[in-house]
Amino acid sequence: LTVLGDLRRALEGDGELFLNYQPKYTLDGERIEGLEALLRWKHPTQGLIPPGDFIPAAEGTGIILRLTERVLDLALAQMRCWMDAGHAVPVAVNLSTRCLLDAGLPDLVQRLLTEHRVPAELLRLEVTESAVMGDAARCMAVLQRLHDLGVKLSIDDFGTGYTSMAHLRRLPVDELKIDRSFVLGMTTTAHDAVLVRTAIDLGHNLGLTVVAEGVEGAEHVTALRELGCDIAQGYHYARPMAGEQMSELLERVG
Ligand code: G
Ligand code: G
Ligand code: NA
Ligand code: MN
């Protein structure tokens, strides 16, 4: 109950809500291909509260829209700084289901891109399969307008929802992210291996870039390379880190 009140207060000020960034690596060459922004809340008395403990509550109210606006604002401001330092790196922001039902979202995204002078092509938005399946027609209209802006769209946690192939084909998405539960199991469980292989082939046949999430070991990297997966993200490469740390990493790798 108080979490929403505290979140409202956190949204009034600045500093309590901030972003961590986790890099995604190309599987051939292992270059940083882009970053994912992950929301963090440093509560003044309770310390760090993970997003899973407050995003679901925020989704039940209009607060999620203000929270999303804050996340986009923080990400785009950081992207502008990195661009000024010579690092035009794509950044993905996670979108809640609720936001995809908001017809005002594309205008909000456009306004923030303009304000921060960041090209739409550098921004990615991750949406979960279940979000898109909920109210498909409404989501589709919002996704199409976002896509028309030039923003890249990713299907997150792929394999955990029930996207039909026909549906996936019609979605204006550019990237498919295989859920980490399948990736973790792929070197030990035959069914997970089949699912990962099938998802990679499906993505490629639809012209999508395929990302494996939750890559924790070198054996996963080897297996994913053999299957032709494009991009990998996970603790094997790097954990989510603060913006300053990411700046240092970007400087080091050029
Ligand atoms: O980084 P972490 O493991 O704590 O993230 C937990 C969950 O919270 C993940 O499912 C992630 O997608 C979600 N999440 C992280 N940041 C955001 C955000 O800014 N908006 C939304 N809607 N979800 C987020
Ligand atoms: O739902 P989403 O895919 O956005 O979740 C992202 C979450 O996954 C983040 O909270 C991040 O901390 C977590 N994560 C990133 N890499 C790994 C990994 O290699 N293993 C595990 N278990 N979690 C990871
Ligand atoms: Na995500
Ligand atoms: Mn995911």
C-alpha cells in the first residue's frame, strides 16, 4: 500500500530512481551491440528495491506511465551524454503491458527523442509476448506508430508466452529475445536446446535479429554460436552496472 505513495514521492524528486545498464554482445567478434536499461529504486529507508517489487503495483495505476516517462527521460539523457563522448550506442528500455495500451505513448516517445536530440534508430523498446497478446489490436496500433517513428522493437522473454507464428509475422518487431530460462537449460536439457534452436530459426526466417538472454557460461556461448544466434546478454559477459561504470567500459572498448 505505501509502496505507491513512496513511488509517487520518488517521482517528485530525482536521484532515488536511476538506471543500470547491461551490455549485449555480438556472438561473432564479441563487440558491444547495444545496452539494456534496467530500472533501480534506492528507497531512503528500505534501500534498494528491485523492479519486480514495485513495477507490478505501479502497473495497476496510472503511475506506470509516469514511471515509464522517467525511465525514457533518464535513458535518453544518458544516451545523449554517450553520443557527445563519441559513443552512439543503442539502448533498450523495457515497456510495461499497460503502456502499450496507451495511445499517447508514441507522442511521448517522439517528444523525448526530440528533447534529447537522440535519433529514433538508437532507441529500442522491449515488450513481452504476453503484453502483445493481451489486447492485440490496440497494442498493434501503438507498436506500429512506434515503429513508424524509427524506434526498434524487441519481443522480450520469447518462449514464455503464446505468440502464434501468424501473429509474430504481423508484429512490426525487429528483434526476438529468447527467455533466459531456456538459455540456462540449453546445455543440459534436450527440450530447452530444441526450443532455443527453434526460436533462432523462427526469428531468422522472419528476418529478425535473435538475442539470447541469461548467458551465464562459456558453454552457452559455444552452443549459441553453433546455432547461429546473433547476440548474447548475461552474467558471462557483464552484470547490469551503473551509468558511470558503463561509460568507463565504453571508453575502454572504444
Ligand atoms: O534487472 P532486474 O533483474 O532486476 O529486472 C527485473 C525485471 O524488471 C525484469 O523483468 C525487467 O524486464 C523488469 N524491468 C527492469 N527495468 C524496467 C523498466 O524500466 N520498466 C519495466 N516495465 N520493467 C522493467
Ligand atoms: O525480463 P527481462 O528480460 O527484462 O529481465 C532482465 C533481468 O535479467 C535483469 O534483471 C537482469 O539483471 C537479469 N539478468 C541479466 N543477465 C542475467 C543472467 O545471466 N542470469 C540471470 N539469472 N539473470 C540475468
Ligand atoms: Na527486458
Ligand atoms: Mn527478458
